[in-house]
Amino acid sequence: MSPRCSLVVNGKTVRVATGDTPLDAALPRTVAAGRDGVIQDSVLPEVLPRLRNTSRARPRLGDGAATRPGPAPSPLAVLRTAKRAGALLAATPLSGAVMEVVVTVTRALDIIPGQAVELAFAGLPARPYCPTQRIDGNTELNELVFHLRRDRSALGRALGEAVQPGHAVRIKGPVGGTPYRPGPGRLVLVSAETGFAPIWAIARAARHLETGREMVVVAGAADADDLYMRPGLDWLRGTGVQQITLAASRDRRGQADVRHGPVTAHLPTLRGSDTVHVAGPPDIVRAIERLCDSVGASCAALPFLPARSRARSLVTPGDTEAQFGL
């Protein structure tokens, strides 16, 4: 049985992995499709059998429980977003430049690891960010967790000052991203800076759903002081992930576990059967996309940008892929 096949979803030919759901096939390609059930109406059952761990049993961020089976929504339902009201619960420093921001919401938001939401603190502009898990993994069902930088953006300057616990927040999502899905082949997870947020969410989900799947994790930052992800990497090692690499371009200060250079210099030799998720600054993301293309590996890319200026918005108003907050 081939691990991948072609089929037509709403008139568009797509390549999918065996056992994909309509949502899995449709979201990365902006095709409307039903949400529940594996794709088996367009191909013979003996070619694409029903597999376990479909979207009906997929864990959500902060929730290890399966969702209850229900009737499939209309084909356009997957394109709709939900809105939630919330409040800032805590903003905890993870490093000198990165904070773990926890927002409580009135009702849990159904987000797949790797997807993004639009986050708007009262009085500040909205921007897309990828929810993740707390760095220790103890995330509650009604919490959304983000890794945000203290930078020159409006939110970065306000964190800990104008934005304090109790500050009102509005969330809308999902609004994009590259959702994780179980599948064959090795899972290669690459992050730079706060790109670790979606990678951490994907890694935890994968260790719960695919304990036997080979995983490689490469995490980096320009400054070694911003390698805040060590507690999460320790958890991954404890679950059996052996191939984990930390990298930094400067200020290593004799840290034996940190390799010198960008994450692109420390990737494993990629295979055509690999599935690569990469999140971080656009130059790093694009470089890894090119490497994946050269060997035929599947690449799910999340390029992050620092504060989006008005000038850049006017020049590239439709460049939504590059608007994820760093």
C-alpha cells in the first residue's frame, strides 16, 4: 500500500497521505472540505483504509481528551473562525527577551497544534500568534499560551507595564498556520527564536499520538541566552526522543550543550520520506524549505516576522503567511 496518493477534493487535485482526513488535505491548500471521517469517498477502500487517530480522536492544545464524534459540518465550516473573550492570567519571563503569556478564555477554542489565532489585547492591534503549551506542559483546558518577545512592537513594549494580569483579550481562530497530523516517515521539527511555540505544541501532540514515530528536534536562537526551551526538550528526552540539538550564533559562554551557528547548519540529512515542520524568521524558514524541496521531503512552514510596520502592510497587504508574531 502506497503511503501517499492523489485525489480530487472539491475539484482540486491534492496529494495526501494514507489515512488523512478531509480537513488534513484541505487546510494546507485552502480547499473547502468536510471535517470528520477519513477520505474514502474518492478512492477505493482497499487503497485508503480507515485508520485510527483521525481528527475525531486528535488532542487539542491543553486537552488530552478526544473530541466526541458528531455529524460532519458543511464543506465551508472548516473555513469559519470562532471568537472568544478572555483575560491575561500571567506573563512569566522565560529568558531576558521572551515571555510566556497565558490567557484564559471563556470557552475552550478548538485549535490543532501548529495553527494560529488572532490575538488582540484591549487597546493594542491584533496579530496572529501560534498557541502552544506551557513550557512545563501543564496547560489547562481554558488556557491559551503564547511565547512573546519583549521587543519594540506595541505588545512587546506593553507587556508587564500597560498590559497586566486581568487585561482584556479577544481571540479569533484558527486564522492560518500549518496543522500537525500523524503520518508515516520521520518527523523533523525545527525552530528558531519563538518559533519554538508551535514546534513545542506539535512535539507534545506527536509524542502522545505517535510514540513509536522517529522524531528529530533542532531548536535555536541568535543569542544563547534566549534558548528558553530546555525544560520542554528535557520532557521530550524523557519520552524517548534522542535526536535533539540546541544551536546559537553568539554568546555561547562555554555552554557545552549548545552548538555554534544557525539551525540550518545542524539539520540531519533529510530524506524524501521526512515530514518537516519549521517555524522562525523567514530567512531560516525559506532556507529549510529549499532543502526539503531538493530531496522531496514534505515541509510545513511558519515564517515569523517581528513587529509588522505600516509601510510593510501597505506594500504587501496580502502577505498573511509572513505576519505571525515573533
